Amino acid sequence: MTPRIKRPSERRMLSLTVRASKQTSRHFMTVTLGGDDVRHLRQTGFDQAGRLFFADPAEDGDVFLPSSERWVLQLTLQGGKRRPRVRTYTIRRFRPQESAFDIEVSLHEIDASGRASAPGTRWALAATPGTKVAFLDEGHSYAPPGGTAWQLLAGDESALPAILAILERSAAGLPAEVFLEVPASEDIRPDVTMPPGSVIHWLPRTDPSVKPGALALDAVKRAQLPDGRFYAWTAGESSMATGIRRHLVAERHVLKADISFRGYFSHGRASL
Ligand SMILES: Cc1cc2nc3c(=O)[nH]c(=O)nc-3n(C[C@H](O)[C@H](O)[C@H](O)COP(=O)(O)OP(=O)(O)OC[C@H]3O[C@@H](n4cnc5c(N)ncnc54)[C@H](O)[C@@H]3O)c2cc1C
């Protein structure tokens, strides 16, 4: 079964620039994107995400940023060197008054000399005010059905922005049991806004050889969960997301309709 994603009914390719960037811990960078085009972005789901088109700082040349929702066609017409990189990021925080929004990029694959091999990480580390990007809303998947007593949120660092956005915006009557794996203990956030009664189980990866998502999958499998019907949302490394869904359905008899799951990346494989 494929994840249920609610795509926006109308959307535009947004032409934006970096307003600010701030490294908040060793493995996270908050980047604020803004511009007049933000007026065309409608807030929908709490885990709303979009495709970010950007020039890779490691590559030379005059990169073409798409201006239309028919970006595949536009990019096909460009020579290989002019094509931008494309990665998907969650809208962590809307700032409509400032015609801006924040994304949080998880930084990974950085060598001892500080060089990053992944384009998304490279871009975030180099992003400075004025850097041009394009952004296309891709919708959301978080959709708790009525009648659920609580929610289970599980993910790794790639899903941290979505999980924190969901917690901040969830109704007070929908407490969450959260399993959140992060690269290191210094990435744990001390000050999360969340519905009363919520609990976050932070899962720092103390062993760097452990595959991302493995701790979250294991913790959910072993957890003593609260009673009552619940909605589960899980995203991150793809075998973690599918593993959690499989466990909830087979071992805990959760209805498939009460689970949203999504692979955000596949371990060992770069995004296309
Ligand atoms: C709907 C959606 C929302 C997302 N929201 C966010 C978000 O808000 N913040 C965010 O950081 N990511 C988010 N992601 C995930 C992000 O798009 C991927 O992690 C993407 O692969 C990052 O691109 P990259 O250039 O850094 O790495 P790639 O070039 O794609 O991958 C290079 C290598 O790094 C590994 N890798 C990729 N991502 C990670 C990671 N996060 N941690 C550890 N290893 C990794 C890959 O398996 C591969 O081996 C989201 C994905 C989706 C589909």
C-alpha cells in the first residue's frame, strides 16, 4: 500500500530567496525562505512539505530554477549542467506576516574536514541571504481521524521538523506519544510545545554505525503504549516507516486507515 498524500488543489512554483540561516545544533540548520510569492502558498496540513530547487554549491555554472509547476518539462529542456538539485523539505514554521517560512535541514554525511557529500546538506551549509531557490508545495499526509484518543508519532531526524510542527499545532485534546530518533544527544530539543499529556522519547544514536531509523523502529516495537484508539503518523528512513506500519498492523491490530506512513529517504541511496 502506498502512503496517502493530500496534494494541494492549486499551487504555484514559488520564486524565493534565503532570508536567513542558522545552525541550531551539530546536525540541524534552520533556513528561512521568503519573497512576495509566499502569498501564493496556502497552509494546509501540519506536515506540509515541498520540493526545493537549488544550485549545488559544489557545481559551477548558471543553474536554471523552474518557474512553472510543469517543472519536469522545463528541466528536460535544459542542458544537464543547468539543471538544479531537487530535495523535499517540510515547512517547519509559516511566517505569513513576513512573507516567509522556515525549513529545517538535517545535516549528514559530513567528513572530518567539514565537507558534505550530500547536496541538500551542502546547500544548507552554504545558504546565505539572497541565495535564490524555487519551491513547490507537495501537500501533506497527517490526517488524524475523528474519535482517536491519542496519537503516536515516530520518526528519525528527517521527520523531526514535521513532528515538531505537528506537536505545536495539534489540538490540546490529542496527546502524543512520540518516538524521535536524532543523530546525537546534543540534537535533543529541551523546549518542545506539545499538547498536555504528551511524552517524547528522544532516541539519540550513540553508535554512528547504526542505520538511521533502527532505534525508532525498535523503540516502537518494545513500547508500552497507552490504551484507547490511536492515530499513528510515521516518517523517516523508508524501512523504518514501513517496519513501524507493519508492526502496528500485525502485532497491535491497528486499522490501516488509522496509520499514515512515509519513507522520507532510503538508507544508502541519494534522492533523485
Ligand atoms: C515529504 C518529505 C518531507 C521531508 N522533510 C524533511 C525535512 O524537513 N528536513 C530534512 O532534513 N529532510 C526532510 N526530508 C528528507 C530529505 O528530502 C532527504 O533526506 C533527502 O535525501 C536529503 O537530501 P540530501 O541531498 O541531503 O541527501 P541525498 O543526496 O539524497 O542522500 C545522500 C546519502 O545520505 C543518506 N541520507 C539522506 N537523507 C538523510 C538523513 N536525513 N539522515 C541520514 N542520512 C540521510 C542517503 O541514504 C544517501 O546515502 C523530507 C522528505 C520528504 C519526502
